[in-house]
Amino acid sequence: MRVIAGSYRGRVLKSPADNKTRPTSDRLRETLFNILAPRISDETRFLDLCAGTGAIGIEAISRGAAFATFVDKSRRSCGLIESNLDSLDVPENQTEVVCLPAETFTNRRHEKSWDIVFFDPPYQSEYALILHDFGNAESNLLSDNAILIVEHHAKKVLPEAIAQLRRWRIVKQGETHLSFYEKA
């Protein structure tokens, strides 16, 4: 797996030896970042939730995002993300790695919100609780013009709306879909 574009373009990322992590394909990452490109700036805060290898958040940093938070419940994944960040020499003040379950992380109050969130849980997961946390009016997870992107299997039907979130786009690539949400 490689970084597709930006300052770390072509650099190799480490992947786990087991099959428990399902990295987002290069093709889908390229499609995703073609859509996100106009939204990424040197002020963008990016959240990679259920980060796995960290490839999505690293791609965001490579393409100019100011800061990326990587969240995964697996200590092995968090170690892999830190290893990937170290191998690229990503400045420590641009990233944070948080080893927590997604629902614990989203249920907390945070000092700053995020502009772009990518949520890619294991396909058998229940998505509703996390989506509700992002759509909750009391939540400070999303900035005013933020978007939430959810990667899911084609057979997993996600709601058009949940709390204050409304889906505005679906990208389909094989059996994988990306659902784009924003605050209503």
C-alpha cells in the first residue's frame, strides 16, 4: 500500500500481517480524495475513525490537511499507525493517535471539532450509535461545514438522515460504498 498523492506520494505504508484489517483500496482512496480535494487546506482537521493502518488520515496529511487524529480500538493498529507516521517523518504536532473504541471516542466532549471525518468500521459493525453521536445537536465532533464519510458494504443500508445529519452523496465502487453526510 502506498500514499497516492501529495508530499508523501509514492511512499510505502506498512500493512498488518493478518487479514483482520480491511484497508481501503487505492482506487477507492483516489476517488475519495478527488472528491475531498477542494475541502482540504492548511486549516483542515481530519479524523480517521477506525483507522486501521492510518492510510486515509496519512493521505489527508500528505494532501495538505493541517492535522489528523487517528482512532482505533486495536493496540496493534495504533502501533502500526505510529510506525507509518514515523517512517514518513510526519511532524508530531500534525497528528494524534488515540487507542479507544470508536463509540467511546465519539461519546466524549472534545476541545476541537473536525472538518472531515472518515469512518470505516468493520462491515459487520452497528453504525447507528456512531452516526447518532455525530448528528447529535449537543455534539462538538463536527465543525460547522464538516462532512462525515462512512465506508460500508453495499448490502449495508445506511439511513438518509440521522439526527442532524443528512446524506448528500453515495459513491459506489464494487461492493463498497461511501456515504457522505453533512449537518442539515
